[in-house]
Amino acid sequence: MDPLTALSFAGTIVQFVDFSSKILSLGIELHESSTGTLRMNYELELVVTEIVAIIDRLSQAQDLHPNLQKLCDEAVKVAQQINERLGKLKVSQKKSIRNSLQQAIRAAWAADELAALLARLSTLKETLETSILMALREDVVDLSDKISARFDSLDQQTQRIIEALLKDQNTAKGEVSKGLLEQIGAITRILSRMESNNLNEHRKTRDSLRYIDGIDRETKIISVSTKEENSLRLTVEKIILESLYFERMTARYEEIAEAHQKTFEWIFQPPQTQDPTWYNFATWLSKENGLYWIKGKAGSGKSTLMRYILNHCQTKQCLQEWANGLPLCSASFFFWNSGTLEQKSQHGLLRALLYEVLKQQPQLIPIVLPWAWAKTYSTHATTLSASNKIHWPLARLMEAFELLVQQTLLPLRICLFIDGLDEFEGDNEDHREISELFAKISTSPNVKVCLSSRPWIVFETCFTSFPKLKLQDLTRRDIEYYVKDRVNKNDKFSALAAQNQDAASSLILEISERADGVFLWVKIAVRSLLGGLMNRDSISDLQCRLLELPRDLEKLYDHMFEKIDSIYFEKAARIFQIVRAARICKDHLLYEMGQNKQLSVLALHFAVSSETSLEDVKLCQASDLTTRCEEMEVHLTVHCAGLLEIWSGKDERDKRVNYLHRTGRDFIESPRIWKIIEQKTAGTEFNPNASLLKSCLYQLIAHCDSSNSPLFHHALSRDALSRVDLSRDAVVFAYHANRQQDRSYIALLDQLVCEISNLDASCAIYLLT
């Protein structure tokens, strides 16, 4: 046990020596001790002795500052008092239960005094260490100026790195020494690797480090080429960026549909006099600082608009004008409440924003993440096979984000685009804090933020004074464009319009009017009309369909749910339960933060199908399973009333089952609707987790039999369903299935073990451990 750990441990000694029921056990422990001492006290005695030895070494240093000498003397005095007190607590060689109990009572009485002495010693040691380290920092600053009188001639990047490391004071809070040691070590190595003729200054610095554990006492001046040094720094940058990155960082952005043609063009134009009041977005983007809030009702198209803005060439042009010749960075994050933990958390937000900015401006890495840069640089400067893993606590990420916003070493303009603040997982207080974070950083002259959310009270309160727009008030023409384009492409509607143009135009206007600015409502309405056109509906029939749809989104979902055919309702109930079980299991059972939680089409097919056997799967060709996936897509639309749909992601191979919209998931999983869904399968042997267990097994067999065929690349996600992942999923679902129905699934598990045994040895070992 190292001294700091031991002292921290010793600070809790009072927990072991109270006057309650523990007193007897303490007496027995002391009676049985071979040294006549409580084991805790014996350990403390060793630790204190070690600290005294360290302080004694430190006192021998030349030119020790008088204040440091006083601290050393006081620390030795306190340590001696602790050892004297511990000596009095030893039992005499003549042991008896009575003597042991008496000594245990004395130990209990002495606990407060001993704890106070230990606390005093710990404080002195921390003060000593911090004082020495800060003094060393000053020495390194002097050294950087003195080495060959050429600090000013060091390249600009090296100067920035050293400045950033010396300015960082945050690591001294709560960690006293670790961060300072790593930073001083990094600075020392940087300077030692630069060409230098002043060996005396280097030796002086190296000697001043010899009393501090953790600093390489054998650091030598090493002449390395600029190419070698640059290569090392590039390696450090790459390691840190790769560590910040997480899977599915941009998945939500990629899954958002592109804006329909001609929609949202108004965002870069001045507000028209007939429009509701909104702040000129292009003016804010090109000339102003601060925050711009895009608010809108659920389903109004906020995410689509944010993607449109992010991709539009005029956005870059406006921001370049705002940057006024300075380097420009833009970064984005799309919150998603139905996604992975990182997609809906502040942790994921900060990692994504830091990654995007630092990838564009890697010279910022030592400025924004000095502790990570120092540690990685020092490790890779001295070790060939160093670990690349970096842990990212939320506090560290917040610290880095604040440094990014506040830094002045590298002139820079930053624009952040944050979508779906209401999708951030947390309570009202969490939403208030993250809102205030963005409001605060937007006060920087070099940072601006564009964000979107629903008009919740917490956001209204925080963003009321900022430029904003209300999306549903501005999309009427966009909705008309969308509806006209969708229905006019339909030959049957074109034929009806030719017969009665006024009625057809009136129908399109009615959709725009009833939508109340909610694009999601329009999408559902148009889908209903297109279904009617397939049935050869007349214009009047289509008008009836439209009037039948409730204007309120919640009531519209009720309407869709009630429209599920009774023949399909039990199957729909199974599908909804399977989709939910997949998400919940992967949410709560130690899944990697970047893991995809949405089911693939093939996974859902195997989970729902009651007619497919193991032998069927083994005999299936790639084309057979591809056909089944296509049929599953059709069944999903028919059986679930369009509340579930297929999202393709980056391309057609990455098809996933998801809800039409987050509001659709909220509706289906509301207590009222979920009770109806569960009642439909009550009294049957259906278990959604058991169905998912079966699905994993079938996919594993399909993977093994077809891994070299187009099937695997078409039906299985490129990043989520490897053989190891499938086997792990199966174990998770088996556990939950057993808990849900208190029964085992021996046959499926036996088959799973058989399939696992066919895996590569490394995969099998990973699973079994």
C-alpha cells in the first residue's frame, strides 16, 4: 500500500474502534495478535515510519526553503506522536482476555486523538508535496527560459504546449500530486528531447526532482530530429482522439431524413412581413454572437431543420463571415432518447463536441486536455508498448469543455449545433443545468450555439431573452410543397385532379391547415391518403379519410392503434413487447456505451416467427433469408399500423426497427396502452426475452453458415452483431426470460453452448470468462 492510500485508509480508523458491539471482537483480535497490536495499528505504524523516512530524505536537500523545513519538522513531530500513541496501545507479553479487553477499550478512547493526529500528518504531507511541486513548476518555467537562452526560439507549437501545461491548475484539486507530476514530467521530457547545450541547467532540474516519486530521475537530454518529435506528438493526438470517439456518435444525425426539396429554404432568408415574428437566422449566423433557439412542437421537424442547416453551404459562408479571418470550427450533437447511453447523456455530448473540434484543430489538444496530453506523451516517450486507454470522467470532460471555450492561446471561432435538448435524459433540474451551460458558454465572444428543443417551461425560462423562432408557425408552405410532391406523383391522384382540380387543391390545403405545423402528422396523413388511392378512393373518400384523422398527435396515435386489424393484433402485441425488451435489456446490463440497441430486421423476424426451426435456419440460403427480411418489413407496416418502421442508416445494409417518432414510443409504452398490449398475450407461453434468445441463436447459426455470403452483409448490422455479441446477447436474454416466467430454457441454452463451442478459441474464452 502506497503512503497516500494508507493515510486515506487510516483516516477511517474511528470506524473500527467504537464502544458498541465491536469492542469484544477488538479485544479478541488484540489477544490473538502475535505482536500485541491491533492489525490496523500495526499497519499504521509501518506507514508512519515510511513517511518519516521520506521526510528525512527531503530534509537533506540543499537550499531547502525555510518554510519547507518548518513543514518537515512539524510532520516528523506529529509522526513521532502517532508512533508513541500506537506504542501505548500494545498489549504486554503476558496475555489474558482481561488485558486484551482493557487494551481494546484504551484503543477506542484513543481513536479520536489518533484520527486527529493522522489528519494533521496527512495535511502536512499534502502541503509539503504541493509546495514542492509548485516550486518545481516555477523552476521548469525558469528552465524553459534559460535553456540555451532559446525558449523564444522554440517552435510555436512547443511553446503553446509548455504554456498550457504550466497554466493548468485544475489537477491540484483533489488529486494533489498526480496531475502535477505528469505535467512536470511531460515538460521535462519535452525540453530534454529538444537540442540543448546547457547541461548544467538540465542537471539542476533533474536533481531537484530526485525526492519526488513518479518523476523519471534518469531523464537525459536527448537530441531527436524534428520528424521524430512530430511523429510522437501526432501519435499522442491520435490516441486521445480515438479515446474520445465512441460508436454511433453520429448515428442519430445519419438516420434523420433529409429535408424534402424546397422545404426550409426560408431559414436563410429575411422574415417576411406576413410571417409570425422570428429572428433573422442568417443575420445571427453571420454577424452576431450568443445563442439561437429553434423551438417547436413534437414532430414539427426540428431535427430535419437542424440537419438541413448543418449541411447547407450558406451556413459555412455565414460562419466564415462571422469568423472574420480567424480559424473556424463547427461541431454538432444530436441527442436521441431512444439511443445508446452516450447518445442521450451529457457525457456523450461533451465527448462528441470535444472530438469534433479537436479533430479539426489538433493543436488544441494539449491546451484543452493538458493532463491527458502530458500522461500520454510521457508514457509514449519512454515506453514502446504503452496502453492507449484513457478514462473520461464527466468532471474531466466538463473541465476540458470550459478550457476549450475560455482558451486564448490559439485564436479560434467555434459554432455548436445541438439538436433535441429535450431528448437529453434527466429530470427538470438536469435540463435546467444543461440549458444554463449553453447559455453561459454563448457569452464568449468566440463561441456561438444554435440549439433546438420542444418549448418546455425549463427551456422557455432559460432562453427567453435569446434570438429564436417557433418552427410550427413557419412551415405551412413547406408542408404544402411536401404534400403536393407526394400526392402529385401518384398516377391515381393525378387522374382525380384532372377530373376536379379545385377539389384536389382544396384537399392539399386542408392537410396543411389541419397539420398545425406538425410534419409528423402530415406524414401520417399522406400515408393514409396514398393507402386510400391504392383502394381507388374518390376525392370525397379521401376527404373523409382526412377528416377522420384527429388533429392532436396523441389522439391520432389512439386512432392508428385502434385501426390495427383484430387478426394481427396479437402479433402486433408480441412485436411491441419484443422491441421494448430488446431496448430495456441492453440499457441495464452493462452494455458498452456505443452499442446499438435497435433490432435488425432479421433479428425481429427470427424473434416473431413461430414456424421457423433450427433445421430451417441451417438449410436456408442467403436469398431465402433476404426474402424473409423483405416480408418482415411489409408485415411491420401492416401489423403495427405504421407506428414501427425501418430505418436504413448509412445505407441499405444497416436496416433497423424503430418507432415512427419518439412520441410514438411514448404512446405505446404509456401505462394505458401497455396494459392492453400485455393483456393480449397474457395466459400464453409468450415471453419476449425467450423470443429474443431464440433469435440470437438463429442469427448465430445463420452467421456461421453464411458469414461469407451477401446475406451476412445485408441482414446483419456491420457493427453490432458479431458472433461474440450475439452469444452475449443470448445469455442476457436467457437471464431475463428466466426471471420473467421463472422457468429455464434448457434446450435453447444447450444449443447455444454447442454453437459457442464452434467459435474461435479466443471468442469462446471471452464469453466463458
